[in-house]
Amino acid sequence: MKTFRRQLLAVAALGLTLGATALTPALAADKPLVLGFSQVGAESEWRTANTNSIKDAAKQAGITLKFADAQQKQENQVKAIRSFIAQKVDVIAFSPVVETGWDTVLREAKAANIPVILTDRAVKVSDPSLYVTFIGSDFVEEGRKAGKWAVEWAKKNAPTGDVNIVELQGTVGSAPAIDRKKGFEEAIQADPRLKILRSQSGDFTRAKGKEVMEAFLKAKDKKIQLLFAHNDDMAIGAIQAIEEAGMKPVKDIAIVSIDGVRGAFEAMVAGKLNVTIECNPLLGPQLMQLAKDVKAGKQLPKRITTEEGVFTADVAAQELPKRKY
């Protein structure tokens, strides 16, 4: 009798063990993917739209999002990434403040077997395997589009003489600031009359854009004919400075900027901005799918570029109601 009881207990114990083992994969499959995301900050309309897209897409995809705002400081992003590593998240994604200085912390993520996705901005690292993929815009091409528009504008509006340009650059050392400048300078070489008179960082913010434009306007050694702003927010700040100086944007100074946010379309409708080059911030749904694909071990291209357009003032009223950011 005792022997039979022992056999029953052994069978029951084995059944419990097998049952627990059988449940484990199912429970693991139901566990939501955890994504750690470090955002640059909230410096512009574009960035706010980008953040909202990521947060909304995470909810819809059933992904647990651990979000950190770096307030435009690289040291804050490094701390956030290290915190994600310590929390053992499944995937890390971030939009880097600047291009360089990431090797050490990305090696730490790789050592912890946590894949990294870059969004919106790229990095320069000694080992490309430190991140899986990049999703975002071609900033050089955005700069080229702005430069090509400037060349065509000069042909129609300034057929003779030099065309003096001032440039509001983005955050020093950031990928969009470096690449947009490069693309713009490349494109305006088509007309040697186009010359960049002054170039200074407005840090992608309206307040700084206004401040730098005020300084440009006070230096009255040469007439400014065209402003190239690396983003719409700086352009909108510059418009305020131009108006406060008693001048009329578009009429006295032509303005080309990049991003394609609602504020830019409103400025075009009001006759205060000539053109905006689109840079799509709604990367959330694509990022969530990439996070799932990376976790599933799928092979991904090293770079995924978003499709974007050019919007001039003559289509602004028609396009404004369609803008989602």
C-alpha cells in the first residue's frame, strides 16, 4: 500500500513538473515586449509630434514603453541607456542628441545582448554592429531640396548680382545640422552667386532662432535676401525678428526651412514663409514593428529612409487641414 501511494505521489509530482514546463513558453509568449526609448527633448513641434507618435504606437502595439526625456543633453541619454540596460529591457531605441560619443555605452548594451535601434538621427561609431538599424530621414537630401529651391528662387527673383544667405543651423554636432548644411551647400553650388553670409546655431528652438536672426539683422554690412533655417521652429522665431525689425518676411527676405509642421503651413498661409521641406516625425508605428522584428531575430536593413515631399506656399492652404503634426 505504501509503495502504491509513493508511486501515485511520484506521478502527481511529475505531472505538476510537466504542466509547469508546458505553461512556461505560453507565459513567455504573453509577456509584453519592453522597449526603452531615450528622446532628445521637446525642443520643437516636430519633436513633440515624434514623441506622441512613439507613445501612441507603443500602446496600440501592446509594447511596454520606458520613456526618458534627455532635455537635449547627451549625458542624460547615456544615463537613460545605462538605466535601460540595468532594467534588462528587450530593445533600446534612441534619437541621439549628437553624432559622436556613443561607443562606450553602446558596447555595454551589446555586452548585455540588448539590440539598439536608432531613430531620426544617426551616430558615428567605430563598430557599426553596435546598433541594428536606423530609421529616419535623409537629412542631406533635405538640405539638397532646400538648396535646389533656393537656386530656382534666385533665378526668378534675383537674376543678377550676389544672393546673400543667412543660415540658422540646428544643434551643434547633431546629425540633422551637419547633414542639412552639407546638402544645402552642395545644391547651391549650381549658382555661384548664392553665398552664405552668416551661419550660426539656433539650437532648433524658436527662441534661439529669433535671437540669432536679430543678431544677423543688426549686422548691416550686406543686405540679406534669403534665410535657410534647419527647422521650422527656428524659421518661425526668425520671422518674429524680421517683423520686429520693420521688415516683411517673404517680400524682403525669402525663407526656406525644414520639417513641415503645422506652424510652418500656418506661416505660409499667412504669407510669411516661402517653403518647407518635409521631415516626417510619425515614426512610432514603424519603430514598434522594428522592435518586434529585432526581438524575433529577423534580418533588417542597416538604414530605413522615410519618404518625404516639398511644400510651397501656393499649396499650403490646401495641405494644412491634412497635416497630422
